Amino acid sequence: MLRCRINGSTMIFVLILQGTTVMLLCGWYLQLSPCTSTPSDGKVHVLLLSSWRSGSSFLGQVFSQHPSVFYLMEPGWHIWNKLPKSSMRLLRIVTRDLFRSIFLCDFSAIEACLPENHNVSDLFMWSQSRALCSPPACSLTPQNELSDQSQCSKKCDTKGLQKVKDACVTYSHVVLKAVRFFELESLYPLLQDPSLDFRIIHLVRDPRAVVRSRERSANAFVNDDAILLDYKKIPAAEVQYQVIQEICRSHVRINERAILKPPPFLKGRYKMVRYEDLVRNPLEEIKSIYEFVGLQMTSKLGEWIYKVTHGKGRGSRVEAFEITSRDAADVSQAWRTTLPYSKVKRIQDVCRGAMSLLGYRNVNSEKEQKKLDIDLLAPQEPYKFTWLPAKTDYPSQNKTKHE
């Protein structure tokens, strides 16, 4: 078996060749066959598409804890971690093809990125998947019960990925989380693939809150930031602004492509969710998300969702991917009392297009920023906005390539 650590370029070639061949065959099938019905096995394949520190770990758990869902958190991490210095274009193609394989419960591609004698624990954040803590993967947690991550990590690690595959094929929904796709076009082959019933949930968050959250877990994103910014030499103080600008641009690109003039195969398969709406009305919003992908709320899930979003914690010491019980609506506003206004103003300047499009109101003074009774979340309205931020938002020496 090929190993990334031995020959990364060979793995890239094999994955791209495999993915390209499959996509070509799918394209020929679609042209020759008038039937574009859902796959024969009836599975639904869901991509949670977001960016770092946007609440995607919480939304991932909303899916992971559902008894009908097989969930994996960030399979794309393995590609970015094993193939550093690669171009964004190459990384997103290889990552997309990896996702397709996992959606079909084929784990041979990801095994190529794992150690020689790998365990389930070599999968990124594996214990956050309830399906890997439940039969047939592990006997710890009955399938209709909520899982305990700490207990799972102690008792459910096994050799190889056969039990992961055994678990995957038993669920009606396969859900994967991704924060490493920055446009929709690379996902088109998945939307056109007749073997997939593919849906996209696009989670966005106020960029001011994203920056505040990223600052508290900065060490976790050093490598990802370098890849996103194409390893350019950028002053340390400018990195966070260039990263958040690229994230904001990606949200504009994705939402414009999906809403303004979507291709026929995308209609009805894309749903945008704002994190702030999610934490203000969690049960209502999550029921709507479940309905979009063909799932139903359970009483146990409803109780868990309420508990985890209505705790007393404020997230002051939360690790990068930790889910704890806290007042989620209060946490979503924490940036207003912790970020200096000068930083907030800079974020608003570089993300003004995305904020206008997504419905996040600016603050025009420090006093306005800290007056928490002023609602900065605008109602979602029919699509009107098409402008992308200009590259000149940053000093000329700090310009980044806009893909």
C-alpha cells in the first residue's frame, strides 16, 4: 500500500487519477442516461462546509449524535497535514476525491495518509464521532444513546479501519465536516455524481467573532494559515487580517455561486446557516437543518441541544475543538466586550462585502460596540449583493492571490 510519508507525489498522482477517472465516468453516465435518481442504497451524503472557528464543531456534534448519522470530523486535515507546500488547487482536488471515497464508505484513500500500523485513533478527532463509539464499531454506546468522547477514546480504539467501514455502511446518512474548501466549483463533480445524494450546509459566522475565537486558539492554525496564504512572507501582525479576508471572500464566492445563478444540479442542495441564528433559536434552526437532509429531531437530541447551548460557561478556556455546555448566544457576542475597537474596525473594513451579504451590521464606535442591546444581526433577505472586496484593502506589499 502506498504511504504518504514515503512517496507523497505518488499518492497525489494516484488519488487525482482515480478521482478524475470516476468523475469522467459519472459525466458520461449522466449524458447517456435520462435517469438521475438518488443512489440505490438510499444514503444521503452531507457536507458541513465552513471555516475555522465558525461553530462547525458544534454543528458537527448536532449531526454526530443523531442515531442515523455516520460522522467524521475534518478528513481533509489528513491531506493538508501530509502534503504541505502543495498548491491550494491541488489540495482541494485531492481532498474532494478523498471525501467522495469516504461518502461511499471506502477508506482506502485515507489509509494512505495514516501510519503503517494504524489504529482508529489515527483518524483526526475520531472520538467525536458517536458512530465510532457505537456498534458495530464499538460496543460502548448503544446506537440510540449519546456518546461520551472521553470514554470512547479510552475504550473504542481498534487496529485498522475495518470496523469504521462496517459502521459506515449501516447508517442512512454520511456526514463530513470540512473547513478547507473555499469555493463551490471543485465540489461540482460530487453534486453530479449519480452514486451520491449530496447536500451542502454552509455555516457562516460574524468575522469579528471568528477573529476573537481564533486568537484564543492561535497555535492550532499556524500551518493552515500558511497554506491558505500560499506561504507568503507576511508581517505577523497582518496574518490574522489576511486570513479573515480570505475567509470572508470565500463565503461571498460560495453564497453568490449557490444563490445568484446556481447550476441546475445545485438547486435544492445548498443551505446557508448563520451561527448566530443557530444559537439564538437552536431547536428551531436545527429542526430546519435536519429536515433539509431528511432527518428527524429526537427527544434526547432536543434535550442535549438545549443543555449544551444554555449552560453557564462563557468559553473562556475552551480548546480548539472542544464542545462544552455554555451560554452559546452570550458567547457569540463576546467579541463586543473583548476586542479593541481598532481591531473591530479593521475587520469590518476587510470583510465589508461579506458582512453586508450575510447580514452582519457594522459598529461605528467603541460605545456602540459595547452597547449589547443593539442588535447587529440583520434579518436574512432575498439575495441582492454581488460585490467582492477589492484586493487593495491591504497595503500593496501584503496583497494575496485571489482564486
